[in-house]
Amino acid sequence: MIKILIVEDEIPARKKLRRFLDQVKETVSVEAEIDTVLEAVSFLKKTKSIDLILSDIELLDGNAFDIYHEVKVSCPIIFITAYDQFLMNAFESNGIEYLLKPFSFERFQKAWDKFLLLRNNNATDHALFLKLNQIIGNRLEKYKTRFSANTSQGIYFFETTDILFFEADEGVVFAIDKTGKKHLLNRSTLKELETQLDPLDFFRINRSELVNKKFIERIERYSKNSLALKIAGYEKHLVTSQSNTPLFREWIEK
């Protein structure tokens, strides 16, 4: 019997996890479903026999990492969230996998298989931990492939490859997709984005715009030391700053 703790504040998400757990071959028991940091801390202080935690990150009363700072847990955690900026924190808190909502059963099964790999091997097996660290390291080195934006209808997801450019305006950052739609990003700055995106694909042409190379259709001279970029699917031209133009000329040829 595998004992599971679900930490999730959304009822549909809890039902989905229950449904996926019913589909795995192993016999499982959900010991509790918890939706707050406070309740999770209380439960984990009293219960030491949990084999796996399925944990959301943003809960009703705070961030789930507050739980794992307050209570030291020995079991692995599969983190489940709509945001990918917590990746490093997850693997510093007993995390073995990071599932981005929405996810399929196939994606859940891969995370479950990783848990079984740990469970079926001696936890002190040095070779196993080296292998797991290598998996985690490779994951962390990957660039951001998807973004999310809050809308009145819920959370909207879009692929990095579909973004024409990012634009900073009065302290907030927008992503403009290939349909010309403008999305307000969650908790981002252009400086942060530069570290999350593949530098071969994206370049900051001025203080407020970060462009995707594959959508640059044409380059025209704007002034003596600046260039105007025609972006596919976007009416206006984007202009490089004088200081960034020399580096842009090098980057566009790579």
C-alpha cells in the first residue's frame, strides 16, 4: 500500500489526481486532502508514514514551500502547479518531478514511474541519486517553453515558440503572440526573461523589447545607428537602440 498526501486547494485538480491515482497499477491510499499551508504543517507534524506527497504550490493561505521549510519531510514530492518559476525551489524541497497544469495522464505516469524507481531502490544507493541529480540537472538547463497569463476566464497558456516579442510597459511585461494578441505575464521582468529564454532565439533590441528571431521578416535602416525590424504578423516596426544595434547585427547572423 502506497500512502499519498494530496496538498491542493482546487477541487477539480484534486478530483483529477484521484482519477489518475485510480489508473495506476499499484494499490494506493490517499491519507488526506489538504488545501492550506497551516493544515499541511499540522498534518505532517503528526504523521510520519506518508510515502509520497502530491503538492500544489500556490495555496489558499500562502506558498507550499512554507510547509517544507517548517516541517522536514523524508518522502519525495511531486509538485503540481500552473507556474514554472518555482522549478529550482521544487528540487531543493524533496521534489522529484514538476508537473505543469494542465497535464495528461501520460505525463503523470512518467512522474509516477520516477517515484517507483526511487521506492523500489535503496534510498541510500549513491548511483541512483547520481542518476536522479543528472535528470534534474538536465531539466534545469532547459529554457522556458511555455508561459501563462491570468484572464477573467482563468489561466491562459501559450508556447514560447508562438511569441513574436516581449514588451515592457510601465513596469509590467506583455507577450505578443503570432496572432497579435497581447498577454500580461505573471511576475516577470525583461531581465528575468533574458535568463529564461534561449539566447539564440531571443534578443533584447532595446530597453523595452525582446524579439523572437524566427518572426523577423525584414530589417531596414532606421537611422545612422539603429535598425527597424519588420515582424511577421505585426503592423508596426520595432527599432533597435543605438547601443544594442552592433550586438544585434552579430546575433541575427547566428
